Amino acid sequence: MTLDLFSQFMIPQTLGIPLILLALLLPTLLVPAQTRVIQNRTSTMQGHLMLLIIKQLLNPLNKTGHPWALLLMTTMLLLSTMNLTGLLPYTFTPTTQLSMNMALAVPLWLMTMLTGFRTQPTTALAHMLPTGTPPLLIPPLILIETVSLFIRPLALGVRLTANLTAGHLLITLISLATTTLLPLMPSISLLTLTLLLLLTLLEIAVAMIQAYVFVLLLSLYLQENT
């Protein structure tokens, strides 16, 4: 039973070839190939929403961090698209894999750190020790800040993996309960079906929110280094 529940998170393979790369290419296939897209209400609303998100992300940053706008927005669109398509039947969610999330979080976090050491090395090192620290507390505080600094990419990857995995497991459990109770107690099955629909709506919101939180935390890390 436990293996059946977690089998949905196993990377599908065809002829021994993992299909995770194909799933990662799906968001790029959804982008129109035309260089000039005919404007309609949907594209206008999407453009307005993207502009609003970019302004929100770049608001705490100075001009040094503004060139990151394209990278931040692309990362958010990539994560949100993979999270949402993973909710469809007979699909696979790459962001439920911790290895994939860490492969995305570590380079982006490292880029923010390298940006800080390149542009303002003194200020970047000053974050390791708060102002006015007593001399006796300097060594342990530096150690604690160093550990917390290297935990940041792990927190990014684990947060995204845990939230999506928990949501998918909960949907699977409730759907199994709905199908099991249908011939026995139809009224209870209808109640669980309603709960399943509400949970699906919540999971759609979680899929978009987690992509936004990932990029927002990345912009906050960038803020400290610009």
C-alpha cells in the first residue's frame, strides 16, 4: 500500500530512459513560437499579471538586482507550470523530486552569493556577524550564521518538495477513500468527493504559491547581496 502511494513520485521511464527531461521541456513547449503574438484578453491579463509580479519581486531590490528580473520570472513560470501540469491525470511532477529542486536551488543561491562577493564583499561578509556582538559570542555566532547561510538552498528545495508531495499524497488518499466508500456508503462518499474537489482547488493554489515563494525567497537572498 505504501509503495503504491509513493509510486506516483517515481520517475517514469521508457526503454530505460528517464522522462524527467521531457517533463522539464514541457513549459517551453507551451510558449508561443511566434515573435509577435496577437493580443487578446487572455494575453493582456497574463502580461499584466507578470508585470505585477515582477514589480513585487524587484521592489526591495536596488538597480543592481534589476537585471535578475528575467531570470526570476522565468524560474517562477517554470515552477508554476510544472506544478500545475503535475495535477493532471497520468502526469508526472518533476518538482516532487528533491534532487531536481536542489539542482535548481543551489546554483541560483550560489549566484546570489557570488554577486554579493563580487559587488560588495565587505557588506556580504558583514552579514555573518551582527553589529555590537560581544567578543565572546563572535566565534559561535559566525559559526551559526555560516550554517544558516548554507542551509538556505536546502530549505528552498525541501520546502518545495515537501509541500507538493504532501498535497499529492493527500489527494490520493482522499480519492481512494471516495472510491472505496462509494458502494458501501454513497452519502459519505459524496462528502469525501466534495472534500476532494476543494482540496484540488487548494492544491492548485499551493502549486502557484510555492513557485512564488521560491522566487520571493531567492529575491530576498539577492537583496542582501546587492
